[in-house]
Amino acid sequence: MNYLIVLVFLVGGLLGGRAVQACELSRPIMFAGLDWDSVGFHNAVARRILETGYGCKTDALPGSTIPMLQGVAQGDIDVAMEVWKDAAAEVWLRALAKKQVIEIGVNFPDATQGWYVPRYVVEAHPDLISVTDLVKYKALFPDAEEPGKGRFYNCVAGWACEVVNTNKLKAYGLDAHLTNFRPGTGTALAAAISGAHLKREPILAYYWGPTWVLGAYDMMKLQEPAWNEADWKGISASADYPRGVDFPKVDVWIGANAKFVAAAPEITAFLAKYRTSANLVSEALGNMRTSKTNDADAAMRFLKTQPQLWTTWVPADVAAKVQASLK
């Protein structure tokens, strides 16, 4: 009789082990806490799924791009939810060549940059479509310090985009019509856009996505000549290059330490299927800003409102556990 009781408990324990997901790793999974908003959102979503669906412990280590990616290569960090390869090409490509890291998949394929105006400006002036139309409409964006010119809000001095935008102004023949205004900080640039929207005033500014600004405010990107590699290299390198061209759309990758990938194939399979878009992330960040919530709140909102997307990333039993945790 005692034998049967023991056997029942053993079998029950084995079956119960399937009901309560056991994480592939006994230690916490470490995420790169890179220092921009969208990474915080992605980390929160992935960590919530891993903790409630896979039974894992997770953590995040804060830091900037180069040391974080070096940490992934060294194994101090397991996963980076956003690898912008152009921003750290040397570090990342070297780690790839040494097989220290693996690019698991593309998180979002459409990171974008451009020159933006509020939608209400275009609705009032429907012929304002392209950067070439700015000569005609420069008076919409007056610069009080230079009467007769419009104001273009460029990047912060020292950012790579500031050089490209300055070169574009000249290539498009706009340097005689627009002041090349460089805000002191990224926060000041965002504040200028926010202030214009609150007053429903026109503004012409460079911006990029995914960001809370493009999620919170309805901005329209002005058309530029289609991107091509030759003109992009030219306008990026020379102030005298004669042809401007659109910014490229960028694939932003999920990267991981190679040993982590080998040790955690189920978790890696989830991360390989994790896929979002720049618009989705901007919307999440914009909502987080306007509602004054945090990354964890934004992740909860995403998981509650977008099950048709994220449930495709994981097996059905994992999805059920995550959904149960949201109630």
C-alpha cells in the first residue's frame, strides 16, 4: 500500500511538472537594459512572458550600447532586445565573427527617420507633401531670429543625424530658406514638438521611430527621393554632395549570447518569433507617456490588447499561463 502511494505521488509529480513550466535555466535570465525607451518596453514584455509562461526568473542590467553589447558577447548578459547594428557595428560584427553572439531574429523591420510635420498642417495645406515643397511653405515655420526664413529643427549637434540633415538642407537647396536650428538636447527637441502640438502650431522637425513622440502625436513624414546606397553614402559623407535621399529603414535585431542560445532552445524559439513594428512600439510608448505609466504597465496593456499577435510567439500552453496571469 505504501508503495502504491509513493508511486502515485511520483507519477503526479511528473505530470505536475508539465503543468508548472520549469525554466530551462536555473539562474535569472539577464536582459540588456539599454538606455532608451523602446528597450524598456520590449524587456518588460519578454520578461513577463518568460516569468509567467516559462517559469523563469529574469533581470535587467542598465547601461549604454557598447558596454551592453560587449556584455552579451562575454556572457554577462543573455539577451539584447534591440541591436541597432549601425550604432555598434565594430563591437557587434566582431562578436558575430567570433561566434560569441547570435542574431536570433528581427524585432521590428521598419525603424524610421525623417522630416516630419503635424498632420493638421498637411490637412490645412494638402500640397505640402515633399521636402521640395518647403520652399513654398517656409512661411508656415517662421524663425523669429531670422525673418524671411523658416525654422528646421535638426538633431542635437554631435549626433550623426545632425550632419546628414545639414548636408540634406544644402543638397535640397533649402539652406537659403530654412534656419538649421539644433536643439541642445533630445529632450528639448521632443519638447519643441510637444509644445507645437499643444498650441496646434506648425513645426518642421527631424524625428525617428519608434519613439513616444511619434506615438503620442500624429506626425506626417515628408517625402524624399527613394533611398539608394550610393546617394546615402554620398550625402552622409559630404557637405557638397548634390543629391539628397531618404533615410534607410532599419532592421532592429534581437541578439543573444551563443552559450545562452545553446542552453535554452525553447526560450530562443520564443525570442526568434518575437516580432513587432515601429508603429506598434511608438503607440505603446506614446500611451505610456500620456497615461504616465511605466514599462511594466505598458507590457500588461500590450499583452491584454494584442493577444492575436503575441500568442503566435509561444506554444499554446505557455500562452494560456501568460493570459491567466493577466486576470
